Amino acid sequence: QTVGGQGEATTASGALMVPSGVAPSCQGARPVLLYAHGTSTQKSYNIADLSSGNNSEAVVLAAVFAAQGYIVVAPNYAGYDTSTLSYHPYLVAAQQSHEMMDALTAARSAFSNVGASASGKLFVTGYSQGGYVALATLRAMQAAGVSVTAAAPMSGPYALSAFGDAIFMGEVN
């Protein structure tokens, strides 16, 4: 359960990747990585779909983070996958950060059911649109007093107004 861009109630899905195995990094309490995905033009996009063969972002999450012992929480944004929202609120900081925090809360409530134990370390990251969402989420978590170990927003559209101004002023992009 989360909210849409106008504050309306909606649902969202996502991925919860829990490492398993005999390696020490897969045992005991592990760090949590909250990941915001990049933009997709497909409403059916599902970050949890590792089997379709064309979701390299999800495969990288599994290989780079989950396989190294991180519990990965990667929500699909409202409007994607099975969400009941008919649109996707693109780059709405308050909505998307709220949604990310809702996904983390939902994932934590499922940890005991899937054999996961969190260490207390929380990392927030994302790429492209997800970089913007990761930064918005970090700010919202800080405002809410949530402890974040580290954040790494990557390649996001952080300053669209400044970028638009630069284009209209004739600066090389």
C-alpha cells in the first residue's frame, strides 16, 4: 500500500532479494540496500522479473548486491507492474520517496517469513530516474529521522530547471 502523485491510495509491487547459501555473507544479519530503478516506458515493467532476459537492471541488482550478501529491496513505482494507479507520477519527490519508504516498511515486515535478518545498515541508491528518487528518499528519510548508512544516487535528472535554462541560453549540452 502506498500513495499516488495526488495523495490517492494505491498499490505497488517490487522485488525482495534475499541472499541464501553457505557463504558467510549469506548468513546472519545483513545490510539492506533500497534501490530505485530507472525509467521504463512499459507499464508492465517489473524490477523483480529476472527471467524475461531483457531486464538487465534486475540482473545487475541480483549479481552485484544480493549475491554479495545485501538484502535488496527494489520497488516498482506506482503505475508500473500490478499497481492499481493508472499513471506513473514521474519525478514527484514527495510521492516517490514516500513510496520507497512504504516498500522498505513492507519488506521489513516480510523479513522473518523469508529468513532474512537485517544488520541495521541501510544503503539507498538508484540509477537515472532512480538516482533522483534515491536522493529524494534520502532527504525524506533524514527529515523523518531514519538512519541511513550511505547513499549513492547515480546519473539522475537532479536539476531539470537549470538544464532547461542552459539549453535555452545556448550553452552546449
